[in-house]
Amino acid sequence: MNINLLIENLTNPALLFFVLGIVAVYLKSDLEIPANSSKFISLYLLFSIGFKGGQELSHETFTNTIGFSMIFGILISLLIPLYTFFILKRKMNIYDSGAIAAAYGSVSAVTFVTAVAFLESQQLSLHGHMVAIMALMESPAIIAGLILISIYNKDDSPVIKKRTVLRHSFTNGSVLLILGSLIIGFFANAKQAEGIKPFTNDLFKGFLAIFLLDMGIVSGRKLKSFFSFGWFPFAFSICIPLINGSIIAWLSSYITPDIANRFVFAVLAASASYIAVPAAMKISVPKSNPGLYLPMALAVTFPVNITIGMPIYFYIVQNI
């Protein structure tokens, strides 16, 4: 792997702000981002990615490659929960196994946003249809996780409100915003898009840095209790994402030759949801433990991906 690429990623200001957030927690600082501001920034990032993706998509011609890419993304989101569930079930109860499997099969919009910034640092651009694929990959993993819990649940009482969770998985705020922004960006002409370009483009990296600072603070707080669950969740949340991302970085060469698209596929496969899945599981599987799967996705997998994961996936898509 290119050591310079790894060093460049580790010294990225956005990543260093994430580290600063963790350090602030351990120094017992009162540094924090107000909840309303954090929510606004997350909405802005999703809006910006969606709108820019829609603009890119409007210049693309729908091809077999794009169609196969969409199918490939959905298959990733379905298959990862299937195999991870049986690994998790050996050490955990059915509810936690299903919830964690769903989280790792689904995607992290924030990791996706960070991947876009990584591509830009490598002078590569995101293709619009990958934004649509990212949104499509949210729901299948949730559905797969719920089906697995239903099959292996031994309790007599129903634990899953299927209709409610299916509706929620498709109308989740992050999914709706990014899909809506994608459609709006698709229909906006170049002149109309130019009018809001300073907001959608120029402010992006600054907002990303502040948002990752907030993510660092949240992660630092959750790490304290997470270690009480033993070594297995910690090892899982490091190894499984790196394995998933590396395998998909290689397999994606059979779907598309484009380096940027292959890299995004790898990042999506390696990421874990800590927004859509926890919200769905809270409604559908209240017996699952958010104190387990939230820190796994946010406090361990997310920093692993943005520090060493992305350079590994980029190296694979460049050389294999």
C-alpha cells in the first residue's frame, strides 16, 4: 500500500478534527456542538451530496453498467447481513445479532460523505448514480436483519412490527433527503445549479470538518461503556468491515472498471449504519441493545474506515 497515501489520509484536517473530538472527551473538556447545529450540518451534507449527485446523474446516460451496479449494491446490502448474522449468533443473542448484522449490511451516509472528500483529494469525482445506489442500500439490510430475527426468534411474542419498519426504512429522513436532493439536482439545469454552488460546493469541506468533530465527541463518550462487552464486538467491528471492503473492492472490478465507483462500493460495503438501522431497530426490535451496535458502528468501524480502511480499498481498486 502507498504509505504516502496513508499519511495523507491520517493528516487530513477533517480526520484530525474527529480525533480532536475524542481527545476532548478524555480531557473532560466542555467542548460540544449544539444538537440543533449538528443536525443542521448532517442535513446539509446529505443535501449537498444528493444535489451534486443529481447534477452528475443528469449528464449520464443509463447503461447496462449502471443497472448492474444498482443490482450489485442491493445484493451487497442483502448478503452481508446473512453471513455476519451467523458469525454473531455464536457469541450473542438473536436480537443483537440481527440488529448488528443489519447495521453492517446497511450503509453510513457520513462515511459515504467522507469517501467523497477522499476521492476529491485524489482528483477523482463521484458519479451521480452512486448516490442513488447508496440510498438504495439502506433498506435491504434492515429487511434482511428483521427476517433473520423472525426466523430464529424462539419467543412466542411477536417482536417485529413489519409494516411499520418497512415504511420507516423507506421514509427515513436521511434516505428521503438524499433521494429528494438527487431528484431535484437531476432536474435543475446548469444555470439554476450555479446559483447555489457556493452553498453546495464551497462550504462542504468546512462543514464536514465540524461534523466530524461532533462525531469524535459522540464516539469518545460511547467508547467508555463499549469496552465492558468484551473483546468480540471490538474485534468484529474492526475485522469485518475491512474484510467486506477489501472483497468488494476486488469483486467490483467485474461490475465496473471505474476506480471511483469501485472505491465507493468498497466503502459502502465496509461502512455500518448508526442512523437508519438504530432508528428502525428501536421501533421493531426493542430487545436489541443499542449500547452495543451503536458504539460498534460509530466509535470503532467509522474511525477504522476513515483512517486505514480507505487507503486500503483505494490501493486495491487501483492495482487489482
